[in-house]
Amino acid sequence: MTAISPEAKRRRDFTTLAQRDEAGIIARTAASFYITVAIVLIANAAPIEPRWWALVLPIGIGPFVLLPREQLTRMIIDVPILLITAVMGLSIAWSLAPAQAIFEFRRDVTLIIAVTLLAGAFDRDLVVKALLRGLYIGVGITVVALIVNPDTRSHLPAEGSSYSIEYPGWHGLFIHKNAMSPFLVFAAATIALFERNRWVKGAVLPIIVVLLVGSQSATGLLGVMVAAALFLWFRIYHRTEGRSSGAFVVASAAVTIIAIMGAIASVGVITAAYGKDLTFSGRTDIWSAALNAAADKPLLGYGQGGVFWEANSVTRDIWADIGFVVPHAHSGILDVLLTLGLVGVALYLVKFATTISIGGRMVSAHPRVGEWLLSVTAAQLIMGLSETVFTGDWLVYVAVMRGVALRLEQGDRRDRLARHHERERELSRSS
């Protein structure tokens, strides 16, 4: 066997290190690009042909091929999110609309899984910067659409649509104002906490507020009010040494009152799009009809796309029970119950509980990330009283937040372990 000279070994090691660095740069670039594109795609900020979703998917897979083994072994596997996507995929087997379920799997589920894994594999700065770019692109597309296309300033029913009533309010290129406003709520919370350029923040946040007001979406306005109230509460929390001080108590009470007001106000947030002045009894009619339908398939529901997407027998029965056409159950949890049954509801409850737990742990160690998780989750729960903001794009938003937080926790554990080993070595040397 020919011996390798020290110089040759150094050159080989240097070449290997350079190749790894080059692969790492390519992996980071691809991951950043995919997260940005994924945010624009999943939010449906603009109508993009589904084939483009499939074409960009390899960019999201590529980083895992290029990452060094030690980074792959440290990748966060977010079990609650991945279990939800697994059940979504499996529901193709029992969906009332299997073609739609397959379409949603190819379009949404693969993207959600890719973003979840990427958020668990890369550092906070890369993920958050990519996320911010996607949000800015989505907001920019919406502003341009509203300026150049008058049809985006009110919701005109599509020809042949089951929903024949005009919806008031801005919606940009989103399918509906109540699809745009939750995106804007998430964007506002993320930009307020992570945009370091105060000029950019000062320019974009007022634009988001104007878009929310123009949308006339009570759901979105309630969501942003709750997020803003929590943002202010945390400012006082971090500055108050004595948690029993008057300012802290007043701020806590204000947040609680706003949340209660939001819950009460949301009772009337079934929009005038149906040409009706819906009261509490009208809302309970929708919930009652949805619950009656869910009772027939309580465990697994009707699968992705199984209800409301097409006028099948279950959807027609729900509409007949209510007395008019609705596009969804006007409740996040009921939408999950109809789609994925009690299994899906249980998984979502685990996801919410663990997200709140992670956020609570983050508040002290990484305040901005903790506030992000808790304020967005609170806004999501409030909006979920009247809109379906538990699935789709919100799974991506939550997956990104959880991935960032869990990676930070993992780093903190490694640092604590390293400090512990260092103390042990110092003690052994001193003895």
C-alpha cells in the first residue's frame, strides 16, 4: 500500500472541506428559494398553475441530498405536523372526492412536508429571511393587483359558480377576502417581530393594515387585533420586573378582554356574501348541519375534498339543512372534523397544545420566537371561530414557526451539554 504524504493528505482534506462548503452553499440557497416560493404558492396570493408546484418541488428536496450527514442527523422531525399530513394523504382512500384528494395531496401535502423538513434542518436566520421574502412578495402582488385590476376590489362570482352573490371588500388575487386576511395577519405578526430594518417595517405594516381595512374582513381585523394586543402585552411583560405590577395587570386584563370581545364579535362574522343578515341562530344552523354530517363518519371524516368542494350528496344535505349555500363549515375545528374526523381533531389538538408549550418555553430564552408562536396561535384560534384557518397555508406557517423554535431549543440543549462537559473536564483537571 502506497503511503500518503502529509502534504497530500492536507490537500485531500482541504478539497473535501471545500466541496462540503460548496454543497452547503447550494443547499442553503435552494432551501431559502423553496421556502420563499412555497409561501407564495400555499397562500394562493396569485393563481399559479398546479404543475408549477410540482416543478419546484425538487428544489425543496435537493438540499437533503447535499447536506452533510451530521446536519441531517440533527434535523428536527416535527411529528405532530407530519402525522397530520400523513392522515391527509391517507384520506385519499376514503374521500368522497378522491380525484380532488389526490390533487390536494400533489399540490399541498408534498409542499407542507418539504417546508416542515426544511424548517427543521436549517438555522433561524435562513428560514426567517426566506419567509419574509415570501410574505413581501405576496403583499406586493396583492397591492399591484388592487391597483391595476378593479375586479380585485370586490368579489365577483365566477361564471357557473354555485356562489352567485357578490362579496364586498378587497381580495387581490386571492380567491376571497377571508383567504387574504389571515395571510395578512400572519405577515403582520412576522414582520413586526423579525424585520430589523425599521424603514421597511414602517412602510409595510401600514400597507397591511390598509389592506385589512379594505378587505372588510371582520375575521382578519379580529385576528390582527389579538396579535397586536399580545405584542403590546409582551412589551410590558419583558420590561416589568414585578409581574404583579399595575401596568402588567392592566395589560393582561386588556388582552383578555380583547380576546373575549373577539370571540363574541365573531358570532356575527358570517359575511353578507350570502345575502342574509345572519345572527347567532344562523351560525348554529351551520354548525348543527356540519355536526349532523360529521356524526355519520365520526372517526375519519369524509377525506380531503370530500365536503363542500363539489355538490355531492353530503354537501347538498348540509346546504338543505341550512337553507342556503356555504363554502365551508365556518369553523376551523368543524372543518377538520368533517375532513379528517376525530382522528384529525385529536392530532390538531396535540399540535395546538405543543405549539403553545413550545412558545411558552421560548418566551424567556428566545423572546421574539416565543411571542411569534403565541401571538399567531392566538390569532389563528380566534379566526378559526368563523373561518377555516387550520389547514392549507396555515399548516405551512405553523410548521415554519415550530421548526425555527425546535431548532433553537436543540441548539440550546447542545450548548448546555457542552458547558456541562467543559465543567466536568475542568473539575477532573483540578482534581
